[in-house]
Amino acid sequence: MSAKKKVLLTASYGPNELAWGEDMYDLLNSRLGRGHGAFRWASHMHYYGLYIIAENLNLPVTVLENPHWDEFDAELDQGYDVVGIQLKSVHTDKVARMVGRIREKCPQTEIVIGGYGVSAVFNPIPGDSKGSAQFIRENAHHFCREEGVRFMRKLLNDQPVEREITQYHLPMCGFSLTGLTFAHARTPIILVALGCPNACDFCNTSAFFKHEKIYVAEPAQVYRYMKHYQQRLSTEDIFVLLFDEDFFLNPDYVRELGRLIRSDKKTWGIRWFTFGSMRSMSQFSPEELRECGLGIVWIGVESFLAEAGTTEDTYQKRKGVEIKKMFDGLHRLGIQTIGSIVLGFDFHNRENLKRDLDLFVDLKPTLYQISPLTPCPGTALYERMTEEGRIRDTYKWSDFHLWKDDVFVLKNFEQNEMRKFFDYAHEQLATRIGPPMLQALEGQLDAYQNLKDSPSEYLRYQADRARLMAVGARIFARACKLYGNSEQVKQRAAHLEARFHSEIGGINPITGALSRLIAHRIKQAQNSPPAVIVSDPPPRWTYYQRHNGSLKILVRKGREAKKAVPYRERRIISLGGVGSLGGKRMIGR
């Protein structure tokens, strides 16, 4: 294929489906902070793979995100030589329709399909009644099952293929907190690596890359991008999401990034999130992790029972320090946690699954993911379930998400029974430990006490930042104390509020006013009818134009926008927000 092709990169069209009553594309409210009623978060993410590819092609590229069907159809009139579609399996029927329209309207256009949904296209589920997988296989021209930037460079003859994959111009994810939906926090994302060698049998993303790890950025590059995002957000204090399915498997990488962050006091304010495992993180002490800049980590707990000896533990990533000890050690230094647990393993029964969930709640994770086990095509779990005749004929594309319990035969449970345990887990999280901001407040108070007298200047600096973050988290304590979901949560909030005053001191008038405002809005939300949940983020067109080696980016946001304008950077907190506490709640910016 010759160079200078005009490229469109897009994903499925909306509006999106709901799952068990929530917008599955609102990561915080539907998954990681689910179940707290009025104490809810709102968040949005982008299709980051599309933007990374667009930034790294020396070609004119348009990224179209969240279109409706008519907007996608109209965009094809712009005369693209190549259309790349990121496929999520849940959208297979929609993507088949998109492929059909491209072939009908633009027969000379080449179609590229990428994303983790490619696995299932070549191993379709039994409920594919429309034959969408076969249609995509027969009508798309190329399928990407490797790192996407280099794949597209090779396909488009964009040389040199092995040049650096940069990440300077990605849009940022964002979230707004309960009672402050007018203030929208922005968080940059950096892709470190794809794939994971831990090879959990249920993991689709690990299986996709054949259980190998493919690095996209080295520590020096990640550090350079971090400093760039400090400039973009006009602040030295930033939080960065590092995507790597088990970042700590390579301890030299982690320690080098930490050394770089500590090497310049201007970057001491950088904190980062990533994914880890019990095995890989056991190579570090919590103090060393804090010295490397870790702010929050997602740990796959999966189950306590395997470790207790009730079944063979095939998930090697869980070996290492005892789980509760690991979580407590991280929390003691203000490192927040996201814990995930899986429901419905063959060793689970009605009694031990409840015990598993109670132990999980005892970890007091800041955020969490409770997910019924899902066999995805391409994984060892799906192969085993197929061999055992346990995949249900009704398993369809719209079931490809966390919120279902009827796609395969569970060993010790009836069909649709897992929802009861899913709801039980979220009820316990909501009534025993309360909203995530209480965990954040406790963690920052602990960090301040445990780091303020450290011999390390860097850690003393982190203690001071923890004190400031505790001030921010403190503004939610009043609402939790007055309107928490249980007496236990109200008492916990009162205790943390008293502890704050004892260890940090009083609050200034502005903080006090915000605290009262949030409490008032929480009360309003509790007394209002439930919000109507709609998953229909506004569309976004991003145009990457290159001329004589320079890159110009134009953006058109929303259906009301008449034209694209040069991308304008905003600060780390922008006003306008996402959604509202009452009435219609629409997610996405």
C-alpha cells in the first residue's frame, strides 16, 4: 500500500447499551465506585488506541469518537482510503453493520479491524444469530493482532516503522466527584506495555498477545511524557495513569522510573496509577513503591480461597506477600488500591463465596471491581468450558461485559444466581466502609503520620502532599457523617473527621463552605427521584494534519459544534463537569 493515504479511525456508534442498570462506559460509577447511591462519581474515558495510532502516523488522520449512525455515515463522504475500526466484542453486530456500509458506499476503501474483539471474530460465540463475525471476516481487508502503531505503519508503508511511538497529544480521561460535578478533573494516560505473561485462564487481553509483554515506552520516555503533561496541565502536581497489565514484573523498570522522578524536585509532585499483582509487587516494600511515585494500584485478588488451600491456585500472579498484609502496608503510606475479585469459579459455592466477599471487603479497597466469571473466546477458560459443554447456546455479543451471569453453566449455582452475590458485595462495601473518599481520607491521614518524620526528603515532601490531599478529601466527611448509607459509615466518617482535626487542624472558610455545599447536594440527591441513566457521550472529531514535518491538531466536540478549531489546552480542573446529581444523567465529555 502506498504512502499518503487518508485514514479514518473510529469505533462503534452510539447510543450505548446499559448493563444491570448502569452505563458500562462510566468506569467509576458502574464498576469501580458502584453502589453508593447519591455518593457517586462520574467519569469518562477515550478510545486511546485510536489516538496513539493517529499521533504516530505521518499521514492525514481523523479520529471519530462516539458518533451516531448518521454521523458515521456522513463521515464516509470525506473520501477515506482506509477506515480502521476498534472492535469491542459487545459491539460486533454494530461493527458488522459499519463494515457493510463502508463496502456499499466506499467499495475502494480498505477496512482494518483491530482491538481485543478480533479474537472472538475468529472464534464466534454460539449466539451469533446474525452471523456478524463471519460477515466481518469476509468483508474486512486486514485484522490487527499485534501492537497497533507498528501494524498500521507497515500496512501504510509509513517508514521507518520502528521509530519512537510518542504520546504527547492524547486526550485525557476525567472524573467528577459527588457534589462537585461542575468541577471536572483531568488525568493523562501513558501506555507502557501491552500483554501479560501471567496467563490467567480467563484473561482475554493476556491471551490476545499470546501471554507475552510488548513494551511501547521505556522509563526515560515515560518520564519525558510525564513532564510534558505537567506543562499541558500547568501544574507540577499531576496524577498519571500508566497502562501496563503488571507493571511491577520488571523491577528495574520501576526503580529507574522512580529514580528519574526523584532526580528533579520539579517532578516530585508526579504520582501514578498502574496494575500490579501480589507476586510482582512482593519484590518491593511499600516504602520503596512510594519512593518510586506510586499513588494507586489495581491488584487482582480474584479469590482468597485458592490461597487458603481449597483448590489448586493456578493464578501464579497471586503468589507472594499475604493479601491483607499487602493492602494494609500500601494504605499505611497513602497508596490507594483498586481490588478486583471474581465470582463463580468452580470451587465457589454459596457458603464460601460469601466468605470470599467478606474477606474482600475487609481489605478496604479504595475502589473495586466485582465481576462474574466470563469465558471469552480465545482464552483457555473458554476452551475448557466448550470442551465440557458448558457454554450456553444463548451466549450472544451483547453479553460481552462484566454484568451477566447466564452465559455458561456454573458448577455450583443456578442460572442468574450470581447477581445476588454481586449485589451483596456492593451492599457490604457501601454499608461497612462507605464511599471511596473516606478510604482516600484515611489513607492520606495515615501517609502524613507515617512519612512526615522520614529521613528521606522526598518522602517528607510526599507527607506534605498527603496533608493537602487529606484537606481535599475532608470536605466529603460531613456529608458521609450526616447522610452515609449506614450507621457504621456515619460513625466512621465522624471518627475520620475528628482524627483530621486532631492531626491536621481546622479547615478554612472556603473548605468549610465546600463541605456544606456537598452535604446539601447529597441530601438533595437522596430526596430526588433516581436519575435517568443514558449512555450517549457527545461525538468528537480530531483531525491530525501534517505539513513539512509539523503536526497540527484540530478538534470538533459535540453535535452543536459547527467547525473544528485548534486544540486548546485546559487546566487540571475544568469547570462544566460531567452529568448532574439529579434528573437526566448523561456521561461523557
